[in-house]
Amino acid sequence: MTSRERVQAALDHRQPDRTPRDFGASSVTGISASFVFRLRRVLGLPEKPIPIFCPYQMLGEVDDDLRSYLRADAIAMWPSGNLFGFDNTPVKPFTMNDGTPVLVPEAFNSSYEPDGRLFQYAKGDRNYPPSGVMPAGGFYFDATVRAKPVDDDDLIDPADNLEEFTLLDDETLRNAEKEARRLYDNTDYAIVSGGPGGTGLGDIAFVPGTMLPDPKGVRDIQDWYISPLIRPDYIKEVFDKQTDIAVKNLEMFYQAVGDRVSVITICGADFGNQRSLMMSIDTFREIYLPYYRKMNDWIHANTKWKVFKHCCGAIEPLLPHLIEAGFDIMNPVQISAAGMDPEILKQKYGGKLTFWGGGVRTQSTLPYGTPDEVKEEVRHNASVFGKDGGFVFNTIHNVQTNVPIENFLAMIEALNE
């Protein structure tokens, strides 16, 4: 099978010729730029600055030569913009805290503060407070809260929480068409694309408005998480208008890229923590499900795309409702969380969901285990999740900087076996 055929077989719940793999095809299945640089050095690949296509998380590009070594089967179609609201093209040299040479977008602030922190500014505009901060010695950014505290008496305009969601312009659509054609015609990888704008309902990466110089509305993360309980009508009005924008963008995006794209990531909102759900099933069904269903129904009625949902935590009780909402793919499959046992997940949901992730724990085994422990876990999880298709191997969320190279190589060795 080609890589595209292999991933498609898994998505169709057919047994592929081997376990398909994803290393770097999205912002939630990627690898830290520092780790990419170290890995290339150990493998004897040419040393070069690592392009950054997700400045918020400082994820490094998995280039063709490294992708070939990893035998990865999926490739990202990166958007032209990023979470800081500026052009995403990596062109400017920058050196990370640990000395890793990278390439960042032109508007990326590359000047450290005297205390070692690094700020980023929405749209690169330093006339406003920074929207992101990398702590001294850190390797990725945290969002800053800049909006004023919410006064519910004045919280009447849902447009305040919709400013970042706009209709796609002609240039963006032309670029998307060009990139989709390039990847489809010149590679045999399965193409993974992010949502075209507006699809990320309550995605905590968007809530603080890191791409907006002066965000308004409900922007504090803690405040947002309690809003479905204390201001449900406002949230539903935001989601209703946001979903209308999203569906229009999906229509235009499909006209541009067609079925060259295999997978589209709709939303990365997390609903679970290590031990439980972070909201009730009833709240999810009232606040989220109708709007997810509207987007996903359009996708399934008009395209061949499979719909990817990122959702961390102990979400097993929510999975039937995410299936009802129209999601085809679940990521990162956090098997270390309560109730997320691979055997149970595969038995109960393996016929309806493709598990994209769940390959090895990135909170424990991959960074802190031995190579033999990594191999054992990879073999077990790939065997369980991969039976009868419905599985694309990836680590549980992004590979972090502190992972020992020997553990990562043990993971690849186990997969190759």
C-alpha cells in the first residue's frame, strides 16, 4: 500500500498492510523542534535550522528525509497563519533556549527579556500587551489573559467572542488549493488539514485570543470553563454564529481543496482531565453537540473527509456522544487517564472510531521509562488498537524536548518489528 492507501484503509476500518503512522502531521501529533534537531543529528541527517510551523508550541517540521526514516504516512497542510495572528512562513533565524537553531516567521519576536522570558505579540503589534509568554528556560508559549474581567451586565454582544473567526478570503483559498494540489500530486501521503476557521468550538487554544491585539468577551480560561453553567445562553449564541461561519468556510475550503485532503481537524477542545470529565454529559449535549453535528453533517454529506477530534483526558463516558456528533477520529487517546484502557476502548468503540494516537504514554513511559518498557508498551497498544484497522499510531500528544533519543528510537524499532 501507499501511505495514503494505508491511512485510508485504517480510516475505513480495514486491516492495512502495516500500522500507519503519523509524526508531525498536525499541531497535536508533532515533535518539539529541539528534539527534531537532536534526532536528525543522531541519525546522521544533514544539520540545518528546523522550520517552525506552530510557533505557539514550537513544533519542528518533520522534513522528507526524517519522515522517510520514521516511515510516517501522513503529512500536514499547514495554514498560512498561526495562533499569534501573523504569517506562518518560517524564514527568520532564531536560537532556542538550549541552542537549537530554528526558522521562525518574520513577525516572531526573537528578543528575550532580561529575566529570560520571551514574549509574542498578536499580529506582531507591540503597541499592545503580549499575548504569549515563554517562561525563562521554557520551550513553548503560554497564553496571557489580557481581556478585562467579565461584567455579565455588559456581556450582551457575542461578536466579542467571534472576532477571530472570519470568512476565508480569496488569497487564503488560492493558497490552500495550491498547497493541496502540491501535496496530493507530488507525494503519496495522507493529507491532514486543520479546520478552515470557526470550527474550534471552545478550543482553549483560541479562547484567550492570542491572535487579537485587544480581545474582548469571555477570554480568561477559568472563566470560560464555567461559562456553560453560569451564562449558557451567551455561549450558545456565540456557538450558533460561529458555526454559521464555520460551515460557510467549510464550503469554500472544499471548493478549493476537494477530496485531496483525507482528514480535517475540526476542534481541539479538551473535555477531560486525568480522572474525570470536566463537564457533565448533559452540558455537552446542550452546549456543544448540536453545533458539532451541524458542521460534521455538512462534511459527511458533501465530502469524503474523515473528521478528527482532539480531546485529552478521561473522556470514555463522552465517546458515544462524540460519535453521535459525527466525529470519525479520536486523538490523542490518553490511555493514562481514568477509564481509558486500550482493550475497553477498542472493544466498545473500535467499530466506529479511528484511534489516532494512544501509541505510547508521553507523560511517563516515553520520557522516563527504559527502551525495553517503551517497546513493550508500543507493541501492546499497536496490537490492541490496530486489530481490524481503525488505528493510526502516534504518541499521546506531541513528543516533548526531554524525551531520551534511545527511547524514541526504541519506539520506532518496535513499530518496524
